[in-house]
Amino acid sequence: MPLLEIKHISHSYGSQAVVRDLSCALDQGAIGCLLGPSGCGKTTTLRAIAGFEPVQSGEIRIGGTTVSSPSAHVPPEQRRIGMVFQDYALFPHLNVADNVAFGLQKSVAAARRARVGELLATVGLAGAATKYPHELSGGQQQRVALARALAPKPDLLLLDEPFSNLDVDLRERLSLEVRDILKQSGITAILVTHDQHEAFAVADEIGIMHEGRIQQWDTP
């Protein structure tokens, strides 16, 4: 059974239809990508998966449980989803270790420290625990954002244009690194991008989006 199932969802802002009868599925441990130009509905689809937008028809299922439909809506914080934003969204007043630990408040201190150390090593920032976001490069900040999203061990990770603020060389290098980290962690993920090279470098399956619909969902 796929970890993520999206069945015929639609979403509108007023009279403006943004997502139209969209369906796809993603297996456990796979990386999917929604690829298309600005305004094609890919970020709205991602926000619907996260629970930030309702669906007006169809349903979204995660791990066999319906989390979104016209009659059901599981809140975002109960979906076991991690999110990496385009602007990183790090807390400027917290150091790297505390940023990564933010979603681990319910863990005991020793377990929290161990998880943070493990993740900083995984993303190649083991020596940066006490630094603050303003002391890091864009690529390093993106790695911290990734570590923070992975910390609570989400069932599904959503990445919204995560490399768009980086220069081309760093974007290509980091996209390959992120793929390796996700595969190493066994995480199921969906990436949203308008960059074809990025999609082909990172994803196992790609959905080509146009005017709110997936035109084709297939391997690169």
C-alpha cells in the first residue's frame, strides 16, 4: 500500500480553480516531485497534503488513514509531516542545535541531544551546533532546516522549492546531498520545484503539472 495516496482532489480560491481532479500515489521510502511553472498549483497541492489548505473534493490518505476530504480534516500537527520551506524559516534567536531540537520538546534531554548530534552529523554540520543562523551560509541554513524537519522522524517530508534561494552550483550539489540524506534516512518525501534538473536529480517519480492537473506521473 502506498504511504501517500491523493485521489481526485480539487481546491479553489473563490472562483479560481487552482488544483483540478489531481491524483497520484507515493510508496514508502520514495521521493516524489511536483514539477511545473509558477501558478500551476504545485505549492497549493503541497499545502493540502500538509493540512494548511482544505480540499473541496477527493481525499488525501497517509499510511492508509484519510487526513483530508470534504468531510474530514486532520490538523497539520497530527499528520506526522515534516516541512522544509523555501526561506528555511529558522529561528534567528536559537543556535543550530536548538533549531534542530525544536520539534523534540517532548523527548527527554539525553535523547534530544543524541538525536540532534546524529542529525547534524548526517547533514555535515557536526561542528556548527553552537552557531546561529546568521553565521551560516545559505546552503548550511538549508541543511539545518532539513535536520529540523527530520528530527521528529516524520512519516512524510515536504520540501517547497528548497533550493531556489541558492546559486546554481550549490543548488545542484545540495540537491544530490539531500537525496542521499533522504535515502539514508528511509524518508518518504515530496519536492516541489520549477527546475527540471533539480527534479531529475532528486526524485524517483515526477508529476508534470499544468493548470492544476498532473499531466504525467512517472519515473524520470
